[in-house]
Amino acid sequence: MRIQVLEESGLSHALLGLSLNKNQPLDNMSTLSDKLASKDGGHNKFLESIAVWLDITAPRYWWSQFDTYRAGVTKQSESTMHTGMKRLLTQEDFENSIPQTMLDTLNTSIEHKDFQTFKNLLPESFLQRRIVATNYKALRNIYQQRVTHNLPQWQRFCNHIFTHIGRGEWLV
């Protein structure tokens, strides 16, 4: 699994909006935002205004769980058909090694342009890349729900966003 924060945007705009909401000067908002970030129930809605773009390569089984997060999340991905069928696969295309006989069978289906067999046999550990556009509030929700999840990929994702976005402490 690979995760890269591509860009963050909107912190100053979110704090400006918070200052309007609280009818206070903008220079007071940094301290106030630290207090409100962990409060749900609308108190931290300024987090929705801070956009984050992520480049994530993860196994299909992780993406199927990630797809439960729809509010505040947009994804653009590589097509399985286009990425899986354009070249022969190697062990590096999977989260963990797969049996060599399975890899050979997949590659035979690619050589014969047999997409149906390819899709039917493709393991869930096949790595797919997606660009994810989201915001701090959605990331906070994901972090809260998945930081102690049994899948190590969720722990890796949560640790990565906590340490690599500008205000990771707002996720807790």
C-alpha cells in the first residue's frame, strides 16, 4: 500500500469562515479551531472547507471497504480492464505474493485478451491506484472509525494521514 498527500488547500479560507460564524477577528481562529476540531455536532464544520487530495495504491479488498465513505469523498481510479490487461502482471502488482500458477493463469488470460477469465480469477490483493479528493471532516470520520481496525492497511492509512496532513491532530 502506498499513500501520498498530493495537496491540501483551504485552511485560511476555513478559518476566515469560522471567524465570520463566531463574529471574532481572524487572528483568534487558530486557537479556537484547535478547540472545535474535535467537537462534532456542527461545531467543527469548518473542517469540511479544507480540501485534501491523496494518491493511494491499495489492494482491491481495502478499496471495497473505503468505498463505504461517500460523503465528502470523490475518487478517480485506474480501470481494472485497462491496467490489468495492458501488460503481463508481476508479483509487485499484488499486496502480497500470489501462487505462481495463479500469476501464470492470469498472464495467459491477458495474452489471450480474455477479460472475463481475468476478472473472475483476479485476487483481491491486486493493487489499484486512485486519486482521492476529500476534506478534513471526512478524513476525521474515517480516522475515528478505522484507526483500530484489524486490517493493517487501515492502521497504515490512519497513521499516514495523521502524520502527513498539515493538522493531523484535528483527526483525533
